[in-house]
Amino acid sequence: MRNRIIAGVGIVIAIFLLFKFCDFKKEDDSTLDYNTNLIQQQIVNVGKLVVTEGHFAEVITYKDEEKYLLDMVSFEKKAIVIVNADVTVAYDLHQMKYDIDEKNKTINIVNIPKEEIKISTDLQYYDVEQSKLNPFTGDDYNKINKMVKANLAEKIQKSSLKSNAKNRLISELSKMLILTNTMGWKLQYEGNVIENEADFNQKIKG
């Protein structure tokens, strides 16, 4: 009789421990799902278009000369071109590629989209001089457009526009870093662990 009672108590304890273990596993799985959903939501929030805008202005003098009669006679055409340009540097983080490793509590950013530079120009012509033997043609306007684009590209490279855009990009990505650190997860970029904003800065600007 005593042995039966002991056996019965043992069964009850075993069943109780089994239920507790199942409850623990269920709670642990629920926490993991909750954390994963939070992280996915944060990635959705970060996944937007990061745009930095700038304005550039310049003055170009265009000249062209046609010569005749062994260069004894020439006909010149020229114009002053006032250029105003609005430039945007954008990162479309909707295109960011990443993997979520729930088992190891790791987010690995596989790819960050490259910058997109858009230039909108307004050209105004002043002091236009031409002759019937050397008039302005479509080729002239194409040459001027090429000159404008080349000068703007040089100005953009020398300006702080692109670096400012990257700083804004890093600021957005750092929101993911803050969340993962808070929740005890790891953030990686191209397989390297990102521990602080400086790591992002080195990887992206490097």
C-alpha cells in the first residue's frame, strides 16, 4: 500500500514537472516570436527612402568659332549660361536585403542599396551671339548640357552632400542596432558584427 502511495505521488510530481516544462517552453517560444516580430517591425520602420537635398548654381561661358578662307575669316557664336540645379542623393532602404537567424538571435544585413543621385537642372541663356554662317544648333545645346553635367558632377564630389547622405543612412541603420542591443540580439553587416555606430561608419564609408 505504501509503495502504491509513493508511486502515485511520484507520478503526480512527474506530471506536474512535465506541465511546468511545457509551460516554460511555451513561454520561451512566445518570447522568441515576440522579439522576432519586434525586430521585423523595426526593419519595416527603417525601410524607407532616405533623401538628402542640395542646390548648386554656376555660370558657364560657351564659345564656338567657324573659320573660312584659310582661317582668314571667322564667325563666332557664344552665350552665357546660368545654371541652377537641384540635386538629391537617396538610399532606398526598401531594397535592403537581410536575414534573420532566430536560433542564434542574429540579424545579418546582406546588402545595402547604393546611392541614387538625381539632378534637375534649369538653364537660362544670356548674351547670345551668333551669325547665319555659324548659328546655334542642337549639337551646341548637347555640348552645353555635357559641360553642365560634368561641372555638376565635380561640384557634387567636392561638396558634403554625399557624406551627409551617408550620415543620414547610418543614423537610420543605427536604430536597428539600438533595438538588437537592447533585446540581446546581434547585428551583422556582410558577416561582420556591428557593435556601435562607428562600425557602420567604417563599413559604409570605407
